[in-house]
Amino acid sequence: MIENKYLRSFVNRSRFLFGLSVVIIGFSNNVNAQKKTAEKRNLIQYVDPMIGTAKMGHTYPGATVPFGSVQLSPETDTIAYSVNGKYNGDVYKYCAGYQYEDKTIVGFSHTHFSGTGHSDLGDFLIMPTTGKLQLNPGVASKPQSGYRSAFSHSTEKAEPAYYSVLLEDHKIKAELTATTRVGMHQYTFPKSDEAHIILDLTSGIYNYDKKNVWTFVRIENDTLITGYRQTNGWARTRTVYFAMSFNKKIKSYGQATPEKSVYRGFWGRFDQTKNFPEMAGQNLKLFFDFDTEEGEKIKIKMALSPVSSAGALENMKKEVPGWDFEKVKKQSQEIWNNELNKIQIEAIQKEDFVNFYTAMYHAFLGPTEYMDLDGNYKGLDMNVHTADKFTNYTSYSLWDTYRALHPLFNIVQPKRNSDMVSSMLAHSDQSVHKMLPIWSHYANENWCMIGYHSVSVVADAIVKGNTNFDPEKALQACVNTARVPYYDGLELYMKKGYVPEDKNGASVSKTLEYAYDDWTIAQAAKKLGKTEIYNEFIERSKNYKNVYDAKTGFMRPKLDDGTFKKEFDPLDTHGQGFIEGNSWNYSLYVPQDPAEMIKLMGGNDKFNVRLDSLFSMHLPDKYFENTEDITRDGIIGNYVHGNEPSHHVVYLYNWTNSPWKAQDKIRMILKKMYRNGADGLGGNDDFGQMSAWYIFSSLGFYPVAPGSEDYALGSPLVKNAIFNLENGKTFEVETVNQSEKNVFVSKVLLNGKQLDKPFLKHSEVINGGKITFYMSAKPNKKKY
Amino acid sequence: MIENKYLRSFVNRSRFLFGLSVVIIGFSNNVNAQKKTAEKRNLIQYVDPMIGTAKMGHTYPGATVPFGSVQLSPETDTIAYSVNGKYNGDVYKYCAGYQYEDKTIVGFSHTHFSGTGHSDLGDFLIMPTTGKLQLNPGVASKPQSGYRSAFSHSTEKAEPAYYSVLLEDHKIKAELTATTRVGMHQYTFPKSDEAHIILDLTSGIYNYDKKNVWTFVRIENDTLITGYRQTNGWARTRTVYFAMSFNKKIKSYGQATPEKSVYRGFWGRFDQTKNFPEMAGQNLKLFFDFDTEEGEKIKIKMALSPVSSAGALENMKKEVPGWDFEKVKKQSQEIWNNELNKIQIEAIQKEDFVNFYTAMYHAFLGPTEYMDLDGNYKGLDMNVHTADKFTNYTSYSLWDTYRALHPLFNIVQPKRNSDMVSSMLAHSDQSVHKMLPIWSHYANENWCMIGYHSVSVVADAIVKGNTNFDPEKALQACVNTARVPYYDGLELYMKKGYVPEDKNGASVSKTLEYAYDDWTIAQAAKKLGKTEIYNEFIERSKNYKNVYDAKTGFMRPKLDDGTFKKEFDPLDTHGQGFIEGNSWNYSLYVPQDPAEMIKLMGGNDKFNVRLDSLFSMHLPDKYFENTEDITRDGIIGNYVHGNEPSHHVVYLYNWTNSPWKAQDKIRMILKKMYRNGADGLGGNDDFGQMSAWYIFSSLGFYPVAPGSEDYALGSPLVKNAIFNLENGKTFEVETVNQSEKNVFVSKVLLNGKQLDKPFLKHSEVINGGKITFYMSAKPNKKKY
């Protein structure tokens, strides 16, 4: 069913007239006939923004550009809308505002995280309606109880930078596109003298606990609205400013009149609820009335700014000066196509194209640009800063993305990745803790998850020489971050070499991740010749040994008194010293020194058995229930791919004498965990980390330990791939005898020379060249 | 009793070593011996900031500089503090935060209006305490129930730019001084290992209805704090930023933990309530702990900014780089002395010196500077604007201050007044209504009171040629303002020539004030040669005739159908078509054309009787109760001096054939309405308007109709006065035979030439010269 749907989808999309000269490539039956080429192809046709919109994928289907500040996407529900005005509590389900199974659309808001396991944003919900004015969204079971509308997936179309759907209750065709800072709406109305545009500033994602702090709106003239929304959500103090323009004069407008939304002093002297051009309060809901002819298009440009409505207006004027919706859509889709063409693949079958380019699409959704066109943005200190010679980014889901996404960026987005480091350094400068970000968005640190993995991102860039920033300053920021005593058990970690479980929960996960992070600092220090820092942190990087319990063979929570915690179940997660991963998975988290870890765990043979078991054992339900953020589809045996701590695990075979054991498993994971269709993702995409794993692994290599130059080789899924690098060079991944069944690698040539170990260096990629995988249905059981 | 107090006070103040060469002038017994001189005198010694702090004066006693952004003053209570956490409802009483009768001080906050009849502000309350840490203010009846302290007026000292008091419960001597943007505190502690500084961001004036919207604080290092407070008070959307510095390292710090003040994501992982350097939430209360030696001084600099904490920090660095409290105090007092020396008087008796220079002091407390040192400020649109070639001011109590305060500024503060007009023009540019301010403060229009009297201020400046702004643009802003149809009955006023009482209350007051305002626009248009505008607005200026009821001889509310409202009591105010004045008072409100008004009201004799009655009749209690903002002291007969609409009334005798009748009454008003002592003001000082009346009238002339060049002559109270004008010229007011009893003027010479009518022109003042009043105990009943 899903395949048929996507086949239809391809046919439809092929009709899309792409503005560039493109080479239309086909599917498995004619791949061999294709010429390998760096010529630009039409790749956006393979992107399906619907993938991950069902269940726990937490992706959004709406319109955005690569790393764009605006993510204009439908909300099918959010926490705010529930029966009888009570929160339904399912805020997690609506992290991206959209669930594929839903039957109604509440409206279209302008900011969304992609694939996260926590939520926020959902700013400036716009909904076009006809008929009786309703200022409440109503409930899904009765769409006509409010401004929401029923819709059907059959009228829905999602492409990069384009989304459209028929709002059935209002007989309005909604179309959305976006530039970096501007969302553009095109609503095709029926004839009506009761046509409305609702702007609901009370709507939002993660609308817990009176999220709105303040809202402020001015009707500047008969087509222009400005204002802002200030929220206390996941980000504690967050304000987004806007400028909103209509292509048609407003007939009349007004607001709902909740508490505090009118001027105290003026109340009674005249009507502030209708056609009064300034409004402010905690909970503004506005409406704009129009008369429409049959088929008339009302267009809206909504520009955002992190600084001011004046900034938003400038952004609008410069990014979308006109009203040509098709032109904006075309330009933004060209931008997408340029980004997607950074890796041109040939695949075995059609589904793989879709998975690959949708992964590329999802990988390029964040971090997002966070500044006005003039470089101004609001910093952590709530002061306005100017990004000096870099583009400022925000929304760092670093516990996820340090693993593969930022390493991927060091290959295909080096300029952006270096700017992301610059943004993190600016964050550190502004931070009152002088810390690099943990999980930061919109000028707020939300402290989500553990570790201080920004240091891995910084160190990886330093080690790989991708530094349009001051590396010594960056190293110092890493060191500062790793030395903040009051941060999450760090004082005891520094003192004792581990986080004591009785002092600070998830202590093993923290100890292991701190140790890895420390190792990346050491690597950066080494590269920069800072011996003292190297010595300090290489020593700290060995702290993983302090939580290894030789008796059980597992990493195990240790108490403040130096003894291991008595009760211990390596299959369990919570309260056991771990987070998002049990000891079976987390015990393998020593990416910085797998060889030493294997030795610690009894050597090659014992470790082989252990790894094999991980993938083959059954995880009983009672443990699965403690596994966060994923469906059953997200695990294989006890290997939890849907969460990140095991992302490197399959590649650990490369440090044993059986690298071949990784190869079929990688191909299995690629097939099992990434599928076409709305429910194609087994867990949160986690702002592109899951997608980055797919991209690396399908290309045959993976960064087990960011902060090192090394990639571990696996088993490519593609038939061929060309990296079009920013430095003008190309790196080619070639396969021989590639097929669905030929999942094993019999030999690998790098630039024609056979490799004697299953590793590749970053410099070997970035300097251009070719790697050739000889594929086979049978493993090559030699150690390489 | 009061006199004795002030006599002591003078003696004390004479000990004050003033940094300039000063001429110490004495009191009545040696005035004649003094040499008239433009040499700088020590005039701050005559200022008593306590005047008006009792009852309804609504002045504050704390430290500020002329037109300063910071008004650092004690709060004896505010609405926020009441029994059992319930509002006591007496927000009006605490407009200035301080009531003389109170026995406890809650703390010292940094922003206060002077003399207003509505309240707001009270930002950043600081209180030093010793002993057990208490984070609630407690109640006045039990000061030890909270951080507040008992105090006594005997330890209290209030001077321009200096305030000090002993906080008895904590044994701390508190001293305050200020620069334009920085409040400086000096607290002398006893020996204590429990010394605290409380920073209560929940405290505020007009703390109705959860005034705090958001508070945000960072502990930048062990002496520096930054942050902001955002409120929804009288100003709907108002944010003040701060940077606060200690002269001593903080030992430890923390916050009370109300709802939402901690990071959601981080809660539980470590303690955010103690020594965690970033805090945000709706209701932050902070404490800073110190150890103190006996007599140790903890000093605090608190800098404010309307833009950002970075701006506040820059303001601090530049305005108060060091820690020398005495030096700051001395500099700020020198600034005061310079301003006070703009008019040097000789008086009949000591009380008059105090009344005069305290009036000067109060007149120079607002509008207040509202921008960072770099010229940046937040505008009505919440965007940051830069004041281009002017100083930006805020807090325009225009319904009051257009009458005499801004005209006074056109003489003694022309640069500032012109900049105030520029500030109002910027407001108009930013206004979504394109209107000049009505009652505006801190980038908010609060729409308080009636009329659009900014046009009077603008026109007065244009007519008097005090225009460092573009007068044509300014005129256009006036015209725009006067044509906004949805503003407070204006559409009907424009259509019908009056505001119909059945459509919009206080209709007579509005009609009369609009008509006057329109006349000022006509005068400005005439000066600028804009005939069309002149014609339009001179026509509108006659609209006062439309609410004159010839039958009763009073201005009377008219209905939409053109008939007068039936029930009518010219002694009553509310619901009678008036506001802050009954028809007896308001019927005389035709300052733009008293001659025509007198004709309308039956001519000279009838009008004389009428005016005489006003001052001699008794206003029964039931009417007095409807008179706002004043005590019984604020009225003479039915003449209500405590409210503004009658401020010009006594001078109307100048348009009759009995100008002499004004003279004794003016002297009576000066004596009766302005007295030494905390309860010396009969009503709100109204941001200097009451004081400006005093200053003008005691100097012998008054601007009956701002927008004209003319001043009406009265009866000077001073013996002599020298205006030291900004243009370098001096204008002298001289009296002959001046005494308490010689209240009548027998003749007036201007530059030696006898005047034949009781008027003076602005140009005659501003170009320098001398006016000589010959005083007598008997009236000169000739018409002049």
C-alpha cells in the first residue's frame, strides 16, 4: 500500500517542471544505464516530507528551506486544543504539531522542530475560514465546533518548500511555501462575504501551563500587521517577532477579548475589540475579514525575526518583495535541489532514493538560522548581538546530533558547520555559566539530556580542520564547559572520576558520556598543541573504566562510597543509572577507545558473542516500556536504534576480528528502521541524527568517534554516490556487484588501492577520490 | 510647628559644604542687604523634597537629578503589600510609593512619578536587612513580619539628589543618590554574618492584577547582576532593564522559588534556588548575602535602560564609573543647583524661598529622560529607535502640564522643551494611530484624561519660536492627531461641533478642551503660513459656543439630538458632562478667547460677579466628594485649584475692567495652596503643573493660553527675581514696596516704560529686560 502510494507520488512529481536542467534518473531497472555525473539532478522529487509524520517520527510535513528559520506547517492538534478546554496531556505526541492519523487541521503555524523528543514553538497559527466567525479551534471530533477543518490526505501534497491541502469545511485550498525567514500562504477561497483569516497567538506547541507570557500586535495599515509572541515554554524566556502582510486590503478586523487584552485606561471610552489598531495581552486572538470572489487567492507573507518587528519587516522586504507565490516556491525548491545535489546517489530500488533524499532533507532542517538578514539576533543574555562574519544558528539537539549529523556537515556542509560552532561560541560568550550549549534554542538553554556534547562538535571541527573560527578560543570554551562544577554531577565526576548514582541519577550514562566528551577535548588540544589540556582530558577520558563492573561485565552505577549499587538489572533503564538506553546498550558506549573497552570486557571472542547477543536477544516488554521515544520498530533484539546511545555499536565489530558481522546488520538496520511512508521512522528523527546515520551508513562508512579523523567502514546500500564537496572536489562511493542480497563487502579499494583495515580517513574523503566496495552475498571473514 | 521644623532644617543644610562658590542668602530680615546677582547661589538648600509627601501631594522624597530617568526613593507601602496577601485597594494613595504618615519603609525602588493622580513604576525594590532572611515585606503593623523596617522622620534627610534614613529594625543607615540613569545606594551596616540585600522584583507601584509579566536576572559575576522587569500596569507593555553592581563580593545568593521561576528541564538535577546564576519567571525575589563589619558600607549602583541590560551596563560605566558616593552626590547636587539658578529670587520670608525652590525642583522632575547614553530607546512599536539630535523624554502628563509647565520650560528649559516636542513627534511617528501622546510613559500610550493637549505644547513651542524640530512636520502631527475619528468622541465632535453627552461622557469638558486645542493648532498654522489649516482649526476653536447654554449661563452637556441634557447641576461633576471640574469651573474654560466668552456670558459686570462668586461661594460637601485628587485645602470657595481646569481662571479678571481683583486672589492662592511641610500641597502636584503655576504666579505673570505669546500679569510674591536664560540674557522681575500686605499692583514698568494693559509678551521675557511691579496695599481700580 505504501509503495503504491509512493509510486503514484513519483508519477505526480515527475510532472513538476523543475527550473534547472536536470537529469531525470530512473529506478533499479535502468540505473546501470545512467551516466555518473555531477550535473545537477532533480532530487527534490524523491523527498517525501510525510515520512515520519506518523507515530513517533515527530517530523512535520510543511514548507521550509534548508536550515530555514521558518517552518510553516499544519497543526492537526497541539496540547492547547482539547475537550472542554482541558489539556489532553498528549503534548509529546504533538512535538511537530502534526499527526498523520488525525482528520482535522487546526491551522498553519510558522515554527517547528523536526523529529525532536521534546517540543516547543508553533508560533503564529494562521487559519483561513469561511462562514460564521469562530475564534476557538474547536475539537477534532467536531471540527465545526471551531475554526479547524476536516481534511483528507488525498488532497494533501507535501514537497520540499511546498505544502498544500484542501480545508474541506471552509472550501479553501491552502498552499504554503517559505524562504529562510518568510512563510508565504496562498489561500484559494470560494465566493464569500464571510471570509476570515484567523491569527491565533494563543496557539502553540507545548502549550503547558499558560505558555504565553505576552502577545503584542499592531495593525500598521490596511495590509500590514506587526507584533510579537513571548512564551515561557521549553525555552523559558523566548520572544519571536513578526511582520505579516496581506495581498488584499483588510475589510475589518478585531480580537477576542480575553482578560488584559485591552487598555485599562481607555476601556469604556471606545471599542478596542474591533478595528482598533493596537492590541496586547497574554492571549490575543485576532481575525481579519474579507469579501472574496470565487477562486480568489488571499496571500499572506509572514516574516519572522528574533530581534524586532522592524527586523521582521526588513526580512520580508528583502526575502519576498513581491506576491508571486509560484516564484517563491520555485526559488526555494531550487535551493533545496542544490543542497540535495551535494550527494548524488544511484540506488538499487526506488524506495532507497526516497529514504535517502528524505534523510538528506531531514538532515538539513536544523540547526536553523537565527538572525535577521543584517546579522542581528537576541542572545542568551536577551541583548541584541550581531553575528560577525558567521551565520548564527539555533536549536541544537546536541545529545543526538553530535554523533553523526555534525560529522556529516563537516563533509557536506562545512561552511554551515563551522558557523554552527561560531554560534555555539557566541552562546558560550553570552552564557552566564560560560558554557557551550547543551540543548539550546531561541536564545535559551533548556538543559535537556546529559553530557556536554557541544565539545564533541567543536573538537570534531578542529580535528578535521574545518575552522572558520578561532580554534584556541573554541578549545578554551570546551574546557570551561567541562569544568563547571555545579553542572549535573560534574564536580563529583571531576573529583571521583565518576558520577555517584546516589548523588545524581543516570550516573553511568553521564560518566560514560563525559568521558567521551573529555576525550574529544583532548583530541582538539592535541591538534592545537596544548599539552596540559590534552593531559588533563585524556586522563578524564579513561573515567569510563570507573563504572565498569568486571564481575558482571557491565557498566554499572557506582555509589559515592565507591561500591557498586547493589540492585542492578542490565536490561533496565530508569533508576538504574541510565537514560534512553539500558546497560546492555550503554556498556558499549566507549567510542573513544573500543579496543581498550573490548580488552576490558574479555577480549575479541567474548566481545563478539556479546555483540551478537545484543542483536539477537529478545527484550521483554517490561523493559521495552522503559525505552523512550521509540516504537517496537525502533529496536532489533535489544539493540535500540531508535535511541542514540547505540548508534555506533554495530560498527564496533570493526575493532574485533569479525568486521563482516557489521555488514549484514547495517543493511538490516537500514532496511528495517528507515522505510517509505508516513510511519517510516521507528522513533524520533531527532533533528536529523537518525537521518544522518542513514546517510552515512548507506554510503558505507560512519563516524564512530567524532573528534577523530576516522570513519569505520560498513556496507553501502547505494550503488553509487558522488559527494559534490564545497571545496570543488568530488568523492565517489562506487560499488561492484551491489544488490539487495550482496550485503557483504569482499574488498575495498581507495583510489584503486586495496584497504587493509575497515577504516577511512576524513581527509581521504574531503580531498576527493573514490572508494570502491566489492559486494558479495558471502562474508569475507578475514579481518580485512 | 512646620516652620520650626524647617528652620532647623535650614540650619542643618547650611552646614552642607557646597562645591561651588555660592552666595549664601538669608531670609526676610536681611533680604534688602543682598545684592542682586546672576552669580551662582546655593539654592538646593531651599528645596524640601518632603513637601507633598503627605496626603494627596503624591510627590516622592527620594534622590533624583533634573529630568532624570532614575528616581530612587523609599516605598513606605504599595498596593502589593497588605494583610494576608490581599490587595488593600489603596493604590491611589501610593502613587509615589511614600506616605509621610507611615511608620515603616519597605525598601527603595528606582522609578517614581512625581505628583501624579495615577500610578505605575516602582521598579527594582532594594532593601538591606540583617538577621534572619525574610523575602516578604511583611505588614506595616508588624514590621518584623518581613524585610521592611520601622523608621522615624527624625533620622530622615531629604535633599535634591540625596536621601537618607535609619532603618531601625536592621540598624542600617541607608543613603541614596542618583545620576540620570544610575541610582546609587550606600548602606552602613552593623557587624553581622547575616547581612542581606533583597532585590524584590515583585514589588511595584500599581501592582494590580498580577502586574509582573516577566522578570529575568543573571548573576554575571560575584559583583554584577543584570536583568529586566516587564510589567502590565498602567503602561500595558513596559520593560525596564537593569545592571546592578556591588562594591563587595557576594558571599552567596539565591531566590525565592515561586511558580515558574526555575528551569523546567533542569529541575531536580540540581538546586536552582541557591547560587545558580540565571533566573527567570513572573515573580523573582532575590537575596544576596554578605558578612559585614561594624560600620561597613555596602554600596550598590543600579543603572537602568529602556533598551537592554547591555545598555544599562554602559550607562553605569559611563555615568558612575567609581564607588565614591559623596562625589556622585556632590556632582548631582551641583547639577540641581545649576538648574535652580535659572531663576534666582529674593523673597519676603523664608517659607517663600522653600516654596519657590521646591516648586522649581518639582517642576524639573519630568518628563524624564528615556534613552541610553547612546541615544537608543524603545519606541511605541517596541522597536529600538535612536534619538537623532535630541534627548528623548517620556512620562507626559499632558492634560496637566500643557497649561503652565511646558510654557515655563519655553522660558527656562527651552532646549529641553524643544527636545520634548521632538520626543512627542517620534511618538507620533511610531504611533499606529499617528497620534501625538495623550498621557504617555515608557513607550506606552495610556490614554489617560481627555483632549489632545500635546498639540498645545507643540503649538506653544512653534508660536514662541522654540523649534529645534521641523515645525511643519510638527504641525502636521498636530493636525493628524486632531482628526483621528475613533478617538474619544472626536468623530462626532468634528461632525456636530460638540461631543454629544449621550454618546460619550464628560462631553462638555472634551468639547471645551478640543476647541482650545484646535485654536493652538490654528495659531501654529498661522505662524507657519498654513492658511487652510488655520481656517479649519480656527473654525473648530469656536466649538465651545456649541455647549454654552445661554439660558443658564453655563456650559452644559448637549445631546446627540442637539438639545441640552435635561438634568443639570452646575455644581456637580460626574455624569454631568465634566471631569475633574464642575460646570462652575469648566464654563470658564475658553482660554483661547476670554473676551468673546465674557461677551457670551453677559459682559463685564455680569462676568465680574460670576468670578467673584466662584471664589466666595461655599461648595457643599456632597459636591466636594465628587471633586477628584484634592483635599479640602485644594479649593477656595468653589474655585478648585487642586485640579487643573481652573488654573487660568483667576487671570480672567485681566479681560474685565477689574484686573486688580485677580491680584489679591493670586496672592491668596499662592499662600493657601502652597505651604511648607510634608502636607504643603492641597492636591497632586501633577508632574510639576501645580508647581509651575506657583512659579509663574509668584513671579507675577501666567500663560493663560499656551499657543499665544501673551502672559497675563498678576501679583508677584517675590521681591525680586532674575531669569538666567539659556540665550545668555537675563530677565528681571523687580518689585517696589513689596510686602505681605502689599498684594495689589499700582503700576508696572517694562524696561522703564509703564504698561497700559496687564499683559506681557514671551519675546519681551526671552529677549531680556526688566519688569517692575509697584506694589500697594490698595488696589489700582483703573483698568491699567
